[in-house]
Amino acid sequence: MKETTRNEIIRRWQAGMPMRKIARELGISRDRVSRVLKGQRRERGEEVASAEPSSTGAPRRSSLDDHQAFLESLLARYPGITAVRVHEELRKKGFHGGYTIVRDRLRKLRPGKSRSPVVRFETAPGAQSQVDYAVYELDFSEEGRRRVNLFSLVLGYSRRQYLCFVPSQDMATTLREHVRAFEHLGGVAATCLYDNMKVVVARWDDGEPIYNTRFLAFATHYGFRPWACRPRRPQTKGKVERPFQFVETNLLNAREFRSLAHLNEFTAQWLAETADVRTHRETGRRPIDLHAEEMPFLIPLPARPYDTAEMLYRVVDAEGFVSYRQNGYSAPWRLIGKLLPVRVTGQEILIYGPDLREVARHPLFPAEVVGQRREEAGHRPGEDRRRKEDWIRERFAELGTPATRFLEGLLTAKRFGWDQAQRVLALLGIYSQADVLAALERAARYAAFSLATVERILAAQARPKPALESWSDEERQRLRDTLTGPTIPPRSTSEYQSLLFDEQRTDEPPIQDQENGQANPEDTRPAEPDPNGDDADDPEADGAGALA
């Protein structure tokens, strides 16, 4: 600015001319006039104040003034509430004003934080979707405080999304929610973006993602391509990251829920009545309208949905239960000690026998429930103990003469011999038949007829078997063909013996010679229980000794 112009501004201001008129007559902005006046005062050492006196008129009344008390109460209860939610609550109180006046009032009461701009890219219809989880700690009025995981799938073009709160982020849950999301959206996008969730990406190798094979099979069934984002790059999938903030500020903000089920019921309603029909900030249109345009470009759903059930193996314990997530589910008592395939869906658990026929079906306990049991009366032997005893004799006879000799000795030495014999059979689900038979033979040789003796011998001389080792080659092949379909034949196990087993175990401590108290490395005879002791007739005492 020329010095002549600066001088003219000072002269006119001192003559009492308003800044607006000075700026208009000199052809400059009011801000420039104000800066010149403040600079001149600063140079003169005078206090810098407002260069133009404020208006003395009364402030204009706002339609929000009648709701000021309610607005302050709402902000005190929910400091993080957004202008959208405040506007919704005010309209319930009879406020007829627009959103802008509410937003401006909130800015005066609670100045917002500046944010860095994020550049987003747009995709063609049906080209891309994005998936992610968010974790929240929520207080439910009936269930108390608990951690929940929010599954979100968003279509990149229309921004229509599917949301569901679930207890965990495991493989079965992730696949099940994918299927529900596809059904909710009416199709599948060609590519789906993910971060480094373990159920999708097993690991990274030389900068390339190695995908989980089971998840790849799921993706192949629906015909889409999974795409793993680079680590620590949340902007890559901003379309799914951004809606989480909308969920926090609108769905969860200033609301209370009774339970997880109640939360999901409201979430489905909120998606239909709020998220789908709002005008999206980026697209300027409603997601439900854009989704109608995107539908023809989505991959159609298959005639048969992917089976998301979890397949695993469980041993039927001595009481006739299989365990899943710290809960017990009964199986027929004749299968005690057997390793059985178990199929877990989102609602129930199915148990199959060695011939792969269904033998039990139970409703599944919720994920937060532990320490409970489901039992069918038909799975117990009932009052006919003779039937149960005949079955135990048959099982021991199948193992051979040493097992029969041990059973007869156990029934003679122990008052609760039948119960201990049943628990011995349950060990067949943990150790190989050869190891159990060898332990029974050694125990019978030294007349140590008890469950605790067999457990100590197995702990010292045997190793628990892998899950599928108890199945014969024919059973394993039938299991693969029935449940999973044809697979690549495995290599001979002889090639892996040097990796799986040591030729000789040298880490076992020597057992003390009972006669002279000296260590005898060749004598692996277990200590015999005292027939006159407190545990002579108590099967629970034998079990406690084994655990100790």
C-alpha cells in the first residue's frame, strides 16, 4: 500500500468518517482499512481495540431462546452430542427452526476442532465395497457393561451399508455377517477392501498379503475379490471408516439400550429410517436412491448361500459331554471317550458319530454365557446299571486281555470301580489306544488298580495324540469326502517323524526305587496307593491325586 493511501485513511478516520465509507471511497476493503488503523495505533504505543464501535442496538431474538434451558441440559448430559442429534431432540420439543441455526448456536457454546481435509476417490457402481470392525464398550440396562464389535459393510458407489453388533470377530462370525450383508444389499460388489484382520489376511510376505484359504474359498463362492489395504493406511477405506463416526454421533449418541439384541433391533430400524434416507455429505444424494441405480451392477447372489458353520473335533468326556466355549453339550453315553466331529452354526451345535451320522443337536449358548450345560435325558444310560456295565465290559474286551484283567482288578479293589472304569475309557480320546493299553497292562502287572495310576503312567510315558490320529485312514478319508470334498492327498507321515517325535525321551525324571529309596532309571512302576488309606474306595480322591 502506498504511503499516500495510508495517510489518507488515517486522516479521514480522525475526521470521524466510518470505515465502511473510507473503504468505499478509496476502493479498498474494510479489512485493509482496519489493519492500517490498528497498525498506526500499535506504532503509537496505544492500546489496540476495536477500530469501529459496536452497535448499541438490542440483540435480535432467536427462535432457540425459548429452548435454551433444554439445550443446556442436553449438553450437560451428553457433551459430545452433535448438531444433528440436537436438532432431532429439539423438534420433538416443538422447535420448528432449521438445522443451521442449531449448528451455529452449538459452535458458540462449544467451538469445534479443526480437522485435516481428506481426499476421497469414487468408484463405479458395483465395483467396490469396504468392510471393517469397530469395538465399543457399552452399558446395557439388563446385561451391564460389555464389549461389542460392530461389523460394517459399505457399498462404495451408493454408500448404502449393513451394520450388526456381534460378540466377537472370529471366522464364523465374519463369514456369517458377510452373508447377511450380501442378502441385505441384494448382491455383491466385484472387489471388497479389508484391513489386516486375521480372518482375511494370514500374513504379509515381501509386501504381498497371504490370504486365509478358508476366506478365499468363501470369496470364490460369491465371486468377489478380496483386497487387503496396506498397513497403517486408514484413508484407503475411508468410506467404511467415516460411517463409524456417524454411528457414534447419531446411532449410539444420547441413547440407551437394554441388551445386545435390543441394540441390533434398533440398528436395523435406524438403517432403514435414518442412514438409508439421509442426504449423504459426499454424494449429495440418498444412499437408498443410489443403491437402486447400483443394483444391476452387483454380482447376483448364488442359489445356495455359503455354509458358514464351524467344523471342529471334540472328545466326549467321562460324563458324556463335549465342550465348546466353556459350556457342555451332551452326547449319547455309549460314545464316551470317542473323538467326534462337531458342527457349530450361529444358533445350534450338532454332534456327529464315527459314521458321520447326527447323534445330538442342541441350541447354542450365547457367547457371554459360560459354565452351563445342555443335556438330553435320552443320552444317559438311565436306571438300568446292568446295561451300562455290559457296555463297559464290551469296551474293555475290545482293547484286549490286559484291559480285561485291569477291569476285573479295578472292580475288586474299588467300591466305585465302574465309575473309574468309565473315566479310564474317556482317556482314549486323549491318548492313543496303544498307550492306554500299555498303561493298563503295567498297572495290572503291579496290582495298582486305579484311575490315578493309569493317569500317572500316561503322563510319564505317553503324549496326547493329535485330533485326527484316533481315526482310521478309511474314516479320515470318508470324513474329508463328506464334509470338505476332495483334497490333495497328504505326504507320508514317515517324512515328518524326525520333526514330530524324538527317538527317546530324556527329560523324564527317574522314579525312586520303593525298596531302597534310590533312583532306578529302568523302573517306571508307579507308586501303588495304600489300600488302607483314605482314598482306597473314593474315586474322587484318585482323580485329585492324578491332578496333583
